[in-house]
Amino acid sequence: MVFNYVIGRSLNKKCKDKSKGFSKKSILIFGIVFNLSLLGYFKYTDFLIMSFKDIVKRISVEKYDKLTVFENSKDTNTTLNGVENI
């Protein structure tokens, strides 16, 4: 809120010397970009974190499932009908 106040005050200021400081257009563009980037950060950060956690969880579950299937097939000496292989 203080940032927007400062940007507004600098836009309202009357400049006598054009070579000094930034133009009003560049100050306005900077203020808009800053506000939109702040909005995007707070809006999408949680979404990106949750998506990343879901991806990591799926990858780790798939690796665990493949490992479990491999270990179960190695340890089990039964066929589909339940008769043990000798």
C-alpha cells in the first residue's frame, strides 16, 4: 500500500527538468508490473507448491510399487492356482 502511494505521488509530481529522474510512463509501467507480479506470486505459489508435491508423491509411489512387485515376485514361489513350484 505504501508502494502504491509512493508511485502515485511520483506520478502526480510536476517535473520541471525532463532529463532528471524517470518519465511518468516508465514509473506507471513499473508500478503496474510490480503489482501484477506480487498478485501472481501470492495467487499461484500455493498451487505450484501443491503441484510439485503431487508430482514427487506420484514418482515415489510408482518407484515403490515397482520395487514391491519385484520383491513379491522374487519371494513368492506359488503359481496362479496356489501350487508351490519346486
